[in-house]
Amino acid sequence: MTTSMPSKKDVALALLERSTIRVFLDPRKAGVVVPPWFKTQPQLLLDVGLNTAVPIPDLHLDDEAMSCTLSFNRSPFYCVIPWSAVFAVVGDGDRAVVWPEDVPAEIQLEPPPAPKKSPVSAAPALPKEPKAGPKAVPARKESEKPAVERAPGEKKKKGEPKEKESKKRAPLAAVPEKSSEPPRPPRPKRELPPYLRVIK
């Protein structure tokens, strides 16, 4: 069972009593009078009301069309909108009526908007650990070269870097070498034979 759609004129009058309405129309339809640069597009939206910021004193609705003077780029233009070109009327509070049989084919075939991305973003990939390999050893600067060690009393040779006072090393003391063998016990005194004894 199909329900009959309400009259476009009656819907527009009912919504105009409460607020400004937005009229959706196909400006290419016969009898439509709007600025010529709109005549090539499949859809045009016009705001019409009794208490708009720019008053519309000549707003008129009859059984055939709606007519009024509207402002385009701050220039007045007398428009005629036949009801056959209107396919939707939207009022205050999102009250709207759509006449599907009058919707332009280009608008019906428009792809639906892309779904919004989830606010949860994917976790960033962890950086790969570098493979183990030989590490380069930085070259030492001239100032970092070890000082030349000399024996005590030896004079400095030509071309040798100057030694800094803070980096002079104290002469190493001679450390007695430790024997790895255990100490030998003292030998007991042997008694001399009688013929070698000293007679006092």
C-alpha cells in the first residue's frame, strides 16, 4: 500500500509559519527562473522565509509555483520556482519532507560518504634493532696521544710532544720479585768430629 505524499505548497506554507525554510530544487527544469550560472547544476538550495535577515516582501505561493526576490552576492534577483522542480523542503528543527520521484538522478547516484576513521589509532611499529657488527673505534686526537715515557734522568728528544704537568707519571718503584718456592727450613748444625774439635 503506497501512501500519498503531501502537497509541496501545503508543506512549504506549514513550515513558513514557524521558521525560514530551505528549498531544494533542480534548476534545470522547465519554468525555473534563477541566476543563469545555476542552470547547469543538478541541485540548488534557496533559503526563503517571512522573517529573514534580508526581507522578502514579494514572497508568493500558489498552486503552480513559488516566486520571490532573493539576494545573490548582495544583488536582488526575481526567482520563480515551479513545484515540479522542488524535491525537498527542510524547516526548523530538521523537519523535512522529500519527494523521491523528483530527486535528480545525479544526486541519487552519488556515492555515500566514506566512513569515519576510528579515533583509536594503530600502535606505531617498534624500531628494528640494528644487527650486531664490528664497531668503529674513533681515532684519537693528537692531544689524546699517550705521553712518551722516559727513564729517570733521560733528556727529552726532539719532536716529542710536551708533557703536561698534570699528566706526568711518578717513577715506578722497584718491587722485589717474590719467589714461588716455599722457604727452606734452617739446616741443623752438625757436630764436628773429635779430631777437628778445637781444644781451648
